[in-house]
Amino acid sequence: MKDDIRLTQFSHGGGCGCKIAPAILHEILARTPPAAGFADLLVGTESSDDAAVYRLNDEQAVIATTDFFMPIVDDPCDFGRIAATNALSDIYAMGGRPIFALALVGMPIDKLPVTTIQQILAGGEAVCRAAGIPIAGGHSIDAPEPIYGLVGIGLVHPGHVKRNDCARAGDVLILGKPIGVGVLSAALKKCELSAQGYEQMLAATTRLNTVGTRLGEMAAVHAMTDVTGFGLLGHLLEICRGSRLGAALDYASIPVLSVAQELAQDGYSTGAAERNWASYGGEVELPAALAEWQRKLLCDPQTSGGLLVACAAEAADQVLQAFQAEGFEGTAVIGRMEDAPPRVRVAL
């Protein structure tokens, strides 16, 4: 077997672009009953939130989440790093800190060298070491497409849990990372991504959202989620629906990876961006002057994307400082929540 195999040649969709479209997922889950009758289940399936949270006692609640996907890049170690970073993000998005992880591994054993699989696992282990946690076990299967991810287990004080459905009218919206990862992945799959673009993609997707633990301790942070496969609009709409509020986005304030912006203007996009728009476009009000490539960026599936925070306006500077203290670049105020029906209104 060759050692120069491109991992992305095995995947029909890479990273969080693999996620089932929001409308189809809603239909699939329509008959799934809510987990009622468990008083200590603080967060379940009712709010489309990032992770489940179960109270252990007055001081501790356990956070449980899982995330896995097919390759978004060809370098096996980078694929492992991105997948692990993305999986742990949900714990930070709930305001918690991870304590250990389990690996989820599916590999086409007859097509990939053992050394390639070892490098994928090593990438995930490196991220977990950076997060200060062990990979304590896992499960593996022989699969037609390479799949890697983690089960993440974390802890949070029950009073510090940040849901995605508790935003308040007048809250400021802050985005922790620039968008555009899906566009970069589309160019990569066509072998047309520059070295600068790959560097930007890797820097964004392997940065742990550790600031979420600090934000969990801030009472002025009312709601939080991370932006992944449904794109910025999709995950903001989850906040809107859950909080029964509208949102206003200032397009000019939204941070975008510079190479992704150039590629988007040249027509690069993902099929997932169109599936996302087909799922929730009817809940979004766009200005007539917004270009097609700009609309697609708003729906662009993010892999290991940034935290989206709804906080009291007077706490915006404190939240921005928390991001800056942990080295996040490009964090920005991008809009606010409104006392209006659950829709997103975009302004140029």
C-alpha cells in the first residue's frame, strides 16, 4: 500500500460538512421522546444543545458528548488533531472543562497503512494532552471510510452550565473564531488550496475553545454554543428558537478567514452550505445587496468552529478580554438578540 494516500479521497464529505442537514435531522428526531422524568438531567435533547449535562451533586455536573467525522485534510496527524479539537469543543461550549476522552475509530483496514492510522490517533492524543486529559479507551471498527473522533467527558458546576436557549433580548453576540473553514476544505479537496490557506485552516480548527470554561463562570454570559456543521446562521437560529427571540447580524463585523473570503468570491463553496440554506433559509432575512458568495459564507459548515456567545451588553468588553487573554484572534461582536420572532435579520 502507498504511504502517500490522500485521506480525503475516501470521504464523501469532510469534517462537520458530513453532518446530516438540519431539516432532515429534525425529521429523523421528530418521534424521539424527550428524556423526561430525570430531575438531575440538566440538559438533554430538548434544546438541540451541544452536550448532555447530568447533575451529580450541588457542586458537580458531568458533561457527556461525542463527535466524529471523515477526513477534512489529507495529513493523518492533522486530521486527528482537528477531529479531537472539534469533539472537545462541545464541553467548553457548555461552560465546562474536559476530564477524559474515549476514541471512536473506523478505518478501511484493507486500504490504509497501519502507520497512517497510528498518525491519526497520535494527532488526537496530542490535542488531549494539550487539554490536560487522557484518552482512556475507545472502540474501533473496520469501515469503508476513515472515521475518527472522541467521546468527551467533562465537569461543570451546575450553576455554570451554559445552554443555547437562555439568551435575552438586548444581549450582544460575540463570535470567537473567523468563519470560512468549509470553503477552505472545498478548495483543498480540489488540490487548489494555497499553503497560506492551509495554515489558516489548521490554526482555526486545532485551537481548543478553552475560554468556554472561563465564560461559564460569568453570570452575564446567558447563552453559548459552538459554530460547526450548520454554519453561523444555523447555530444562531438554534439560539433564537430556544430563547424565543430574534437576532440581528452585522455582516461587516463577522470575521472571515482571509483566504476563504478570496476563494468564496471565486465561487468555492460546499454542498453542505446549500443543504443548510435549504433547511433554514426561510427563517433568515437578507438584504437585497448581499452577494450570493456572502450568503454561502453565512451557511458555510465550520469544523471545530468558534464559540458563539450571547452576553449582557455591559459585559461585552469582559468577554472579549477573556478571548484575547487566551490568544484568540479575530474575536468580534457580530450582532445582538432582539425581542422579535425567532428569525435572523442580516444587515450590511
